[in-house]
Amino acid sequence: MSGKDTRHFKTREVRAGVKPDPVTGAILTPIYQTTTYVQESVDKYLAKGYSYSRSGNPTVTALEARITALEGGVGSLCFATGMAATSCTIMALVGSGQHAILSDVVYGGTHRVATKVLNRWGLECSFVDTSNPANVEKAIRENTRLIFTETPANPTLKLTDIAAISEVARAHGIPHVVDNTFLTPFYQRPLELGADITLHSTTKFMEGHNITVGGSITAANKDHIEQIMFVRNCLGSNMTPMVAFYTLQGIKTMSTRLEAQSANALKVARFLETHPNVDRVAYPGLESFAQKELADRQASGHGSMLWFEVHGGVQSGKKLMDNLKLWSLAENLGSVESLVTHSVTMTHADMPREERMAAGITDGLVRLSTGLESAEDLIDDLKQALDGL
Ligand SMILES: Cc1ncc(COP(=O)(O)O)c(C=O)c1O
């Protein structure tokens, strides 16, 4: 298809980026499991677009085209993991002696790479409460080269107003990158709200079946694609064709899964609100959610992530997780299997306690990623685990 793909989201999700294989007619883009590509002659080097699979691979290209058709923008790049996407993006945009602003609540790995790896190369990162645009404006310095937000944030679900931060960023000529992993382009499209780059751990809702780890970025302008592609190639952080193949299949049902998983999440959240052993529940679809107005304004759905605090603190939280039989105690999220995570000991273990507490990642926070199982079974399991405390 030439030009912008104007078909509906659910059509693009299944069809964009893939044509029947020109040799066999296979309906799925094959796994081009190859290191290199034979060139017809020196003069025709790169005539077919590929030279070596660290730089590019046709199965990965098909996934990149599909993600672009869903997020908007001019192009996408896929990576070995979400962290590779994050690291390459930061390294491409910020150099030694320069400064980046990151949301104070981000995935623990993003905080870790900024404070334990990139700092060693002279990149300075400030963690700012980006839920208030005035804080971002205040944190901008003469050498600030990046504003990186995550919304909803892992694990507290704190929201950042994408349009408002993009406006601040644009006024200062600083790119705004949004980690859109929790909602996917089905529910939230940061580029349409003014962001420059949107980023995913495709490990989560995009692939959705706990099979692969991967990452992606989609950019609104070609220069960013070229800068980030250069770093990806130098570091060898590319996605493999096998992972791209699985992700191309998973993404076909992304919106259908999200609708069903979000409906389950709302039922689970409503149940938790009524249980006497639960102190607090946060889900953007609940009336009680602190940033409900923003949740409804910038996204068309609320997703399948929620968290709660059990009465009795950490010990009760641990007992609850031991009591669960259907929910799996595991680090991933966004999959068809429902997962429970204790963020403090698992996903955010490397974050200093004072910083964690200040960001609202409390010791007793239990994070749920609601899957596709029957909501009744998921609630029954939570009920027996909570009743048994
Ligand atoms: C919001 C968010 N961004 C990025 C990542 C990193 O992705 P990956 O685990 O695929 O490297 C994660 C992982 O949990 C995440 O939750």
C-alpha cells in the first residue's frame, strides 16, 4: 500500500505491512532466517534494501511497517527488547555532558539504565514528577536534550498529560519520547497528541502471549529514525526475525485482547474495592481514580493493569501472593495469562527505597496484569486468597 493506510485500526492490525510472499504466495511474511543477502553486483549493492541482518531483515521490516500503521508517524524500528529500545533512544538523543528529564515513575529497568549505566558516560538524568507540566518546565536546562515520559507509569499508573508535556517540549525544541507500553496504540496514540517518539516493550500487549521479548519505537520525523537506527546497528540491539514473526501474529488480536482484558480488569478492580482486606485500589477506569479526567481525555480505554494495597502491609501482601492459585506470580505484564507482581522485590528492586516511596511505589503495592481467563475465576481466586489472610 502506498501512502497513509486509512483503513480502520482493526484492519491495519491484521493486514498492514504484510503482502503475500512473492515467491510462494504464503499469506504470512516468512521468517527470513538469514545473516546476509547476496548482492547482484558491487554497483547494485543494497538494491534490494538488505545487506546484513544486524542492520535490517525483511520479517522485522514487516513488523515495523505494521507498528507504524498503528501508531502513526513516519517509521518504526524494532529492538531485541523494550530496554534496548529505551537505551538506544536515549543514547541517540543525549550525549556526554547533556541532560535528560525522565518521569519519576518509570519501569525499574529504565531507572536502572539511566542511573547505573548511562551516567557512567556522562549523561545526566533528572527524575521529575511529569504529571505536572510546570515541574518539567522548571527542570529544563540549557543542555536538556530529551524528555522521556511513561504513561500510565509502571507500576503506580500515574498519568502524564502527553499533549501538555509535548507543548512544553516543542517550545524548547526538545524531543518528547513516550513509553506507551501500558495502553498500546489501540487506546492511546502519543504522536497524535504531539509527542515525537513513542516506545514499546512489544513483550507486553503487542505480542501478548508470553512467548518473546522485544521492543519498538515509532517516530514522527525521519531524522530521529535515522539517529536511533544508527545506534541500534552500532550496538547490535536489533530484533531477530523469529521474534518479529511471533509479534506479527500476536499483534493481530491486540485490540480484541485489550478490550476483553480491560473489561476483566474493571470487574476485578470493582471486586477489590469491596473487600475488607484491601486498603486501596487504583485502576484508571474506576471513578475513584485520582486522574480519571485525564485518563478519559487522552486515552480511549483504561487497559488491563491495576494495583492494590492489602491491609496488613508487606507480610499480608506476601501471604496473599502465596495464597493465589490461578494468578501467576511473574514479572511480565500484558499477556493473556493473568499475572501478579510485587514491584518492590521484583520489577523495581534496584530503585533506592526513599526514591521509590516518594514516587508512590510502596512496600505493600500488589500489581495485577489482568489476562483473558474468565473474570469469575480470577475474582474467585483473589477472594479466596484475601479471605485467607
Ligand atoms: C513500561 C515498560 N517499558 C519498558 C519495559 C522494558 O521492556 P523489556 O522487558 O521488553 O526490555 C518494561 C518491562 O517491563 C515496561 O513495563
